[in-house]
Amino acid sequence: MAQKSVELQLGDLEGIGPATVSKLKEVGIESVLQLAVAMSDEIMNEVGSREKAYELISKARKTLQENDIIEREFVRAEEALEWRKSVLRCTTGSEALDALFAGGIETQAITELYGEFGSGKTQIAHTLCAICHLPPEEGGLGGGAIYLDTEGTFRPERLQQIADARGYDKKQVLQNTMVSKVYNSSHLELIIQSLGKYIEQNNIKLIVVDSIMSLHRAEFTGRGTLAERQQRLNSLLHRLIRTADIYNVAIIATNQVMSQPDTFFGDPTKPVGGNIVGHACTYRVYLRKSGSNRKAIMVDSPYHPYSEAIFTVSEKGVVDAEEKEKKSKAP
Ligand code: GTP
Ligand code: MG
């Protein structure tokens, strides 16, 4: 997929002249893939009007469809099934958790992990960063990771420890993981806008946003700002969906929970961000502490059955609960 796409140049698009190409480059869009991920607002000033912006973006998408880089607008289900074969799955380090995901974390999708503090969201993200460089035959995605750290909890030492404990080349794992400390919501939006370039240059296959809501939630506090916050989150999430699709990458978004005191039945916690986050994410997984273990529950998925899995965290990152037990019982 990616090889063919690199050869597609902006100038090769029909009806796009050198002037438009240089205008697009001014806003950081340097390839057909990057143009296809763009939103009309970002380029409308440069290209003259919103209509022109739409036209350019749809031209880019159409070219990608013609080159079999993304799915066509209308396909028969049979063809859609064939297309699903291009989805890669990254193992999580725990067989139980992989079973919950029907094989691992998927590319072309956003997987939301939500749960209270200490439920293992950041640990799952670190483990995936260590594993994703493995070739697909060995459970990886055959590429690197980008970690967008909004909470200051990324630890290279932890990544190194996980890679070491799993017997991977830790130097390679550290080299394959690009980290960006994100300071505010506009910074996050800007980084997500320019992801395409980094993905293309560094063969990225996994993107972690840890966490997706914290900055927007902290900055847009008053009631009057809620609509703007949701609108900005919406466009950020849509960009992520397009990025996942067009570049065949897996996206992990972690999310916090809030307590709903008015719940009478069931669990009183729910993810923050409301419907916007819920609808944009392909899979939603709820993580809970269960003694020293962790429980993952597939809450929302277009095709996974409702299921639960128990895992735990060790020096290898995420592992099966039994694996840790076995080890501690060993003489
Ligand atoms: P918040 O970001 O605070 O919402 O929590 P989170 O869901 O991201 O939690 P995180 O993934 O950071 O999980 C923290 C838990 O992982 C700790 O309570 C430990 O049980 C475990 N943990 C973290 N680091 C290590 C480690 O180096 N070794 C082991 N064995 N366990 C660890
Ligand atoms: Mg965390």
C-alpha cells in the first residue's frame, strides 16, 4: 500500500498546476496522501475558496481510490471483505487481550481505551510501541510508533525495559518510537494535522494519543465553550479516522472516566467527551482494576461480541494474568 502511494506526487493530479502545488506546500501539504487527509478549512484561504478546497481534496481521494490505496465509494460487500484483508493486527502482549480484539489492535481504526487511573491504559500503549516494529508474521505491524503524550507519562526507560524483557533489540525499539510532548489543545490539533509527513518519512504504523481529551477538557471549562470544544474535538477525531484509513495505521486513544452519581444500576463511570468521542472511535474498551489484575471489556464494536478479558502488567508490559502467576511460583 504505502510503497505505491509514495510515488504519487501532487503535481501529477489532473488540473493542479505548480502554483497550487506551492500554495499547498506553504501549509505543509506535500503529498497526495497528505492532501487527502486535509480538511477544507485548512487550505481554503490558500487555494481561494472552500469549493476549490473541497475539489482538491476529493481529487486526491479519488486518485487514491483509483490506485487501490483507499477503498472506493461504493463496493460490493464481497470486495469490502477482500479489502479487510489489508487490515493488520498488532498483538498486545496478552493472549487474552488479543482474543478480545479478535487478533490484536487493528489498523484503519481508532481503538479507545478508557478507564480510571492506574487501569493500564498507558501500559498497554507502551507495550504496543515495543511490539509494533515486529513483522506482521510475528504479531507486529512492521513499522514504528508515534506517541503523543499529553499527560507527561511516557517513559523511555519503561519502553526499554519492556523491549529488553521481551528479548527485542531495545535500541531499535527506542529508535522506532517518536514522542511528542503536547502542551495544549491547539498544539495537539496542529500535530495531528501534520501527522502524514511523519508517517511517510518514518514508516509509522501505530499512533498513540495518551490522552485524547485531557487538554481540551482542561482548557474549555465554561458552559459557553462546550460547543466549540466539541466541534474542535470532532474535527480532530475525523482527521485521525482519515489518517488511520489512508495510511493503514492503528490508532490508540486513551480516555479518562467520570463518575455519574445519578446511575442506579451498573457501573457509574463513563468515558469523558460525550458522543463525539464515542461515535468517532471504532472500538471502545473499558479497563478496570481487579485486584492486581486488570479487566478489559469490549464495550462498543461494529463486529466483536461483548466480551471480557483479564490481563496484568509485569516487566514485560502487558501479559496474561497466568503468565505472571506461573513466573512467581517458579522455583
Ligand atoms: P492514568 O493515566 O492515571 O489514568 O492511568 P493509566 O490507566 O494510564 O494507568 P497505567 O497504565 O499508568 O497503569 C499503572 C499501573 O501499571 C500501576 O498501578 C502498576 O500496577 C502498573 N505498572 C506501571 N509501571 C510498571 C512497571 O514498570 N512494572 C510493573 N510490573 N508494573 C507497572
Ligand atoms: Mg496513563
